[in-house]
Amino acid sequence: MRKELIWAAAASALLTGCQDASRQYADESVDVALMEPAPPADAAASAPTAAASNAAPVVAPSIAYAYRFGLELPAEAAPKMMARHEQACIAAGASACQVIGSNSSRVGRDSVEARLEMRATPAYVARFRAALDGEARGAGGRVAQQAVESEDLTRQLVDTEARMRAMETLRDRLQQLLATRSGPLEQLLQVERELARVQGELDATRSALAVMRTRVQTSRLDVTYSAAGQLAPDSAARPVVDALNSASYAFMSSLGVLILFIASVLPVLLVGAPLIWLLWRWRRKVRTRKAAEAARKKKAEGDPSA
């Protein structure tokens, strides 16, 4: 029992070391054939078929693609086209296309921004790309931007599959150890804990492998829809349109400032003007009364000029 436990611990440590090494694996590939001893010359000449059968298997590349498209459309056509693409993806079924997310925003009447994210099979992506330009032109817009990004997942898939096979072997040996061996309770509990840990890592590795295979088997589609003006960006009348827009904006800005000034001054005028008028009348009455008193005083003193 102790020997089996030692073997299981050693295998677990070796597996952990392999996992750490796989995470730090360099990008440069190493030819395994260069590490094998060279066969004798007569053996190589007499058994070419054996050498061919022992050659390392060729692994097909596993590449994940991501497509990005930017459409410029009239303000009313942008959300309609996004909704049409979303409905087409849903109608194709989850096996061909899946909608990851969508959002749209609108400011005023002419500013529209929308985005649709999908994941689809290569056949669906090919049909989508072939029809996209015609759909954009039919709606009065154009495909303003398109890009393709790729990521080679071949090495990660191979390493993950090898790590999963090693963990399956260790799990089977631990299960066999629990089923056929008897020993102290502490040792059995230790084996059970190790088995649970290995099983958890195995499940996580399977999930990661499934995600990578999904990325290879399907491609990501990221489409943005933005509103375009009635005139094309390279139109000869575009400078005039821009100047008129700037002039109207400046006029409206000045008018807005004037409205704000009147709105801020009007309460002061409504309250201050009557007070100023009352003060002016009071001072006028005071001056008139003083002048009359002065005249009466001069007349009483016998001022000949009164």
C-alpha cells in the first residue's frame, strides 16, 4: 500500500510539473526526430518502410478566426439591418450560428450606433460575407471596414489533450488503488483527496479543451452599424454641407446664449424696474416739496426776488 501511495504521489508531482512546463512552453517547435539516435546506414537502406511508419504524425493546424465588419448606413436603415442579421442568425439554429450579444444607441435623429456579436460556422460566415456588400448597397450604405484576425491554437490543443490523457491515467490508477488495496484509514483518505483533486483538474481541462475546439470549429463575427449622411464622404458638396452645418450650429449657439441671458436678466428687471420707478417718484416728490418750502420761506422773509 505504501509503495502504491508513493507511486501515486510521484505521478501526481510529475503531472503537475508537466502542467507548469506546458504553460511556459516556448513558441519554437522542437523536432522529436532530431532527439532520436540515428539508425545504422544499412538498416536505413534496408527498411525504408519502417522509418516511414515510425515518423511523427502530422497534426492539422487548428486556427480560430475572428471577422470584424463596419457598415455605414442611413440612420433609419442601421437598426433594421442589425435586427435582420440577428433574426437570420437565430433562424439558422444554434448549430450554425449563435448570437453572443447586441446593443444599439441613438442620439437625436441622425446619430445611430449599433453592434452585433455572433459565433457561426465557416459555411455561415462565407454566406454572410458574400451577401454583406450587396445588402449594404441595397440599403443605401456601404461596407466601410472589414478585418480578419486569426489565432493558432494547434499547440495548445495538443498540449491540453496530452495533459488530459495523463490525468485520466493517474485517475484510473488511483481508482484501482482504492478498489484493490486496503490499509490505514489515513492513507485511504489521502488517496481519496488526491483522486478528488485529479478529477477536478481533469474536468477543468476538459472544459478548456471544449472551449478551444469551439473556437476552432466556429468563427466570431463582430459587426458594427453606424449612421452615414445622405451624401457620400467624398462628395464634392460635402464642404458646403459642413459649412452650412457649422453656420447653423453657430447661429443656434448664439441664440441659445441670448435666451439664457434674457432668462437670467428678466427676473431682475421684473423686480428691480418697479423699485427704481418708485424710488425716482419719491425723490421727485422730495425735491418738489423742498423747492416749495424754500419758496415759501423766501416769501415769508420778504425776499424781493420771491
